[in-house]
Amino acid sequence: MSLLSSLLKSKKTVDTVSNSPTVKSEPITVEKLRELIPIRNFSQEKLEAFSTDLKSEMYPKGSVLFSLGESTQSALYLLNGVISLSDDVGNYYEIVDGTAKSRFPLSSGAKHTTTATAETDVSILRVSEKIMAGRSVLPTHFAQLVIPDELVDNPLLQSFADYYVTEKLEIPTLPDVAIKLRNAIQQDVGINDAAKIIQLDPVMSAKLVEVANCPLYVCPTPVKSCQDAIGRIGLNATRNLVISLSIHQIFKSHSPQIRKHLDKVWKQSVYISTISFVLAKITKQANPEEALLAGLICDLGSVPFLYFADKLPKDYYTETDLVEIMACVKGPIGCKILTDWGFPDEFIKIPVYSGDWYQNTSKELNLTDIVVLSRLHSEIGNSDKTNLPIISSIPAASKLKDYSLSPELSLNLLHNAKQQINDALKAFSI
């Protein structure tokens, strides 16, 4: 049984009580702030300022700290004690101080998606949403490299940073068929003209038919031609799919070491994009084909960095160097690529924020939120869950309408989408 599944129990009966007055407050230390995600990423100066301003709040056993559906302007952390969280379908799970889960907020975003009850006397840290939002990258700095302190002396990162800031970075180009189709659709061409452009690339034409027949598009009658595929999917959706299919051509290398990383990034991107497609269809709050494309471009910035590393002597860096540096440079590089490709603003910020569980760039659910939720789902299915927040606690989850995500529902969604994900992995391999 997975860790998230084991957290789910039958709902525990508790006496309903109102939020009790704070018994007392205690100072919070910088050391404690350094344990909390994502606050620990603030500068030393900010952490010291917050330790002066912020105080922990103490509540007795039985207090209802917040209720499902209530609006909020704060993120809450458990410092001491035990808290139970219950959702709207009767699931119940506990957060215990000192565990990995207690490092994440109990709730964040515009509204609470669970009800929190103190199972023991507890102390809580309440952090203003303005403070949480202060971590966000300014729009004008999306493409700016930010070097972590622990990597400032890394030779590979130093070399790449010099290469990047002097604008020597080689930006990959979209294949001609994707550019021509995008330009043609902007001029309101019809299905037949769009098909003629796509058919200039026989591999692309065949892949479009294959994708149109995969379970992402439930239809009893298979399509057999490019025109039929466009007719089923629609012109704008076809444009997004052709760009999505074209992107795989960029993930190529003759180096076995670099190719291994490129293949891993691509497969993970397809996995995230398929979950994004499914989430968009379920929630009806985003265009599914745009969500699919958003998932595919979220880690695109890894490609130029890996190409750069491929040109260096192999003893110049280690596998650990590649993984650590790729994580910190792929966001701004992805932003630069999408800017050069002429993508809309909503897509450009996705590489920067798609790995930030607590990003909150808009009041309404947007493509970045969809990708963040999908990345978290992909991690739930493939990694150690102790290092992940509860999905109902992140801001993106609070923006869902008529659809709530609990750990149990998340696992069910992954199970139900398994065949779609496998078919998408096959369809997007060229």
C-alpha cells in the first residue's frame, strides 16, 4: 500500500468546535524557518526579519483551525502536536510534528480544501500569502539565471552561466511544419490547406493520425487520413498537437550519456502532459490540447544545457553535476526558448513555475496550475511520497471548481489514466 493510501482512514468523529482563541504565542527561530517548505528558500536577511515578526500560535486539543471551503489569506504550518485533515468525501489523515509532511503547509491558496482539527494541543505558524507570493520571479526576470549558493563554485555551472549571459546559447528551432502551420492558422486557413502543410512531413502526418486515434480522443470510428484527423480534433487543437509532436525532434543526441538524460526528460514531459490533458478534460477549466502542450514544454530548457555539456570533456563534470544544474537552469532557459518561438505569455512562465508547488500566479486556474498539479501527480506515481506535499494543500488545488483532489482521488485518477498515459508515450515517440 502506498504511503498516501495508508494515510487514508475512515473519518474520525470529533466534537465540532469553533476556532479557539490563541492561548499564547511564542517566538519563531531562523532554524525552524529553514525546515519549512518553501520558506526555507528565502535569503538569510528575510529569514531573520521573519523570525522577528512571526510568532507561533498555540491552540488546545479539539480546536478547529480551519474548515473546508473557507477563504484564507495565509499558509499554515504545524510546528508541534498532531492535526487531522478531513476532506469532503470523508477521508481522514493525520499530520504529526517532526515528520516530512509537517514541513509543508497544511493549507495554502485562496480557500481551504480540508478541515483541520487539533488532535492534541498544537502550535501553528501562520504566514501571510503576501510573504509566500514574495518568492515569485518578476515577469521581466523569467529568463534570468539564479545560481544557488551551493553551486556557485561549480565549474560546469560557471562555464554555462558565462555562455548564457553572453548570449551564445544555441536556441533550438521549431521544425518548419510547425511554424508553417501556426502561421497558416493565424490567417484562417481551412482543414484542406492545413492538411497539405502537415502532409509535407509524412512522419508528422502519420503521427497526427495515430494521436487522433489514441484513447485521448474517445471515438468509436478510427480516422484514416490527415484531413479526418484535423476534422476530429479541430484546427487550433491540431496546431498545438503538431507543435507538441515537433518538440520531440529537439530531444536528440549522439552521446549515450546525454541521450539518456534527454530520453528521461522527454518521457517525463509526455507523462506530465498526458495527465495535464486528462485533468483539463475532467475539470473543464482549461483547453485539453493547450494543457497537453503546456506539459510538454515545462522542462524544455533542459535541452540546450545538455547540448552544451555534451561539447565539454566528459571528465569536466559528473552525473550529479548534470542533474543538480539542470534543475536550476531549465526554467529560465525554457522561458527564453518559448519567448524566441513567439509563444503566448501564459506558456512562457510555465518552465519557471512548473516545479514550484506553491506558485500562485493567478486567482483562477491557469495552465501553470494544471502543469503543477500534473507534475505532483506524476511524482505521486513514481517517487518517495514523504518528500511531497499533500495535494489538497497547494494553491492550485484550491482553484478547482466542482472537482476536489485528495490523495485517494489522485491515485484513482492516475490509475484510470494509466492506459491513456501508456498510449500517449507510444504516440509521442518518433
